[in-house]
Amino acid sequence: MKSEKHTIHDFDLNIIYEFFSNTERQGPGNKEETLKALGFIEGLDKKSKIADIGCGTGGQTLVLGESTPCEIIGVDTWSGFIDQFNQNARDRNFQGRVRGIVGNMENLPFGEEELDLIWSEGAIYNIGFERGLNEWRKFLKKGGYIAVTENTWFSEERPAEIQDFWEKAYPEIDTIPNKVAQMQKAGYLPVATYILPETIWTDYYTWQASRRESFLKKYKGNEAVEEFIASMQYEAELYYKYKAYYGYMFYIGKKI
Ligand code: SAH
């Protein structure tokens, strides 16, 4: 057993992935919200190509597959998630039209102007909002869309406890006007910006709480697991306390 202190980055990645496996979503989001965002995207047809970046097990990718006639490729670094996604896609008879590949959002395997839509729910923070918007733009056709969710401050000022937590966890967290300005500067027309309902977080944290319990039983005495669980629990507690000050937003832009 390890006795020294660890940060989340030191935890065995396999354990983190196991925690988030065999569930529909790995982040805050649901079918209704995916469909609402999709409603802002115009001009998709059978010839259109969509990439879902950081797709996880593909909960939202399958929704996009059911609701559009497009070719859809989900990309995630974790092969276990991609295997689960491809199994689900096969079960639904997408016949290869919707599929997952292992890949890195920092080095995507797409050609210039190949895509009509880039989707990314609960994942762009891994590369950073601004960097993702800038680097992924080249893969979009002119007039193509990007739709991403991102944690955002709702006000200019907020209590120190929550400020300090997110400044450490995700220093790029920023206010709505600053995020929209970043989107515009990166070469997109901001088409829609709106707050996701609180329930996408509370449902997510409720799911986490039940899995935390079974996980702690399975890994009883494993300090790294206990610390990982405690840090997730702390994040959830902060959300309930400070949800007036931040939350997830959908940002939808059109390449100009
Ligand atoms: N979009 C899914 C999953 C969100 S969780 C959902 O909303 O349910 C974030 C996902 O990003 C995880 O599946 C993780 O494996 C993936 N990820 C993290 N870093 C990545 C990277 N550099 N490239 C591609 N995927 C990455």
C-alpha cells in the first residue's frame, strides 16, 4: 500500500477508467440536451461527416447517430471505452456508419476541411477550451459547426473556496463573455450559448455517489482509490454549495 500523498494524476488510470466504465455517460449530459444542441446545427445530410471528440463509451455519439443520417466517428484515448462504444453501435445496427476509434484530441487523424460538425461533450477541457477551438478548426469545412460543453463561471465574482478549487482543477474556467470572445477569436460565429440545467450535474453526481460506494467496498484499504473517491466527493459537495456561481454551458459555433 502506498503511504505518500498523491494527486489525481498519480492514480492508476485503469482504476479511474474502471470507475467510469459500463455506464452511458462519463460526464454531465443527457439525451435531451444532446438533441437540443443538435437542433442548432443546419444542413446535415447523408454525405456529412461528424467527429465526436472524447466520446467515452459514446452515449451522445449514439444519439447523434440515431438523429442524423451522417457518418460519425467517435475518438477517445481509452480503448476500453471505444470497445464498449463499438459494441453498442453494432448492437444498434449502424453498419459502420457510427464507429469509434482510439485517438488523441491533441493529434486528431482527420484531414483539413473533412468534417461538417465537431462535437465534444464534457471533454474539451482535456486539451483546453481555447486550444481545442483553435486546433480543431482546420478539420471543419467552411460553414461547418462546432458544439462543445464547458464548465463556466456565471458571475464576475465568486466565493474564495470555489474560486480556489476550480483555479487549481481547471485554470481555464472563465466567464461566459470571455468564452464567447475566445470562440469568436478562434474564427467561429457564436451561434448559441446557453446553460445546461442543474439536473445534468445532480444526476451525474447521484450516479457517482452510488458507484463510489461499491468502489470503496471493492478497493477497501487502497489509499489511492480512497483519495480519488474523496476528491470526487469534494467536487460534488462544492457543486451543491456553489451551483449559483458556475455550471456547464453549451457553446455552438459556425466556422466562418
Ligand atoms: N463525451 C463523453 C465522455 C466525457 S468524459 C460523455 O459526455 O459522456 C471525457 C473523455 O475524454 C473520457 O472518455 C476520456 O478518456 C477522454 N479523453 C481524455 N483525454 C483525451 C485526449 N487527449 N484525447 C481524446 N480523448 C480524451
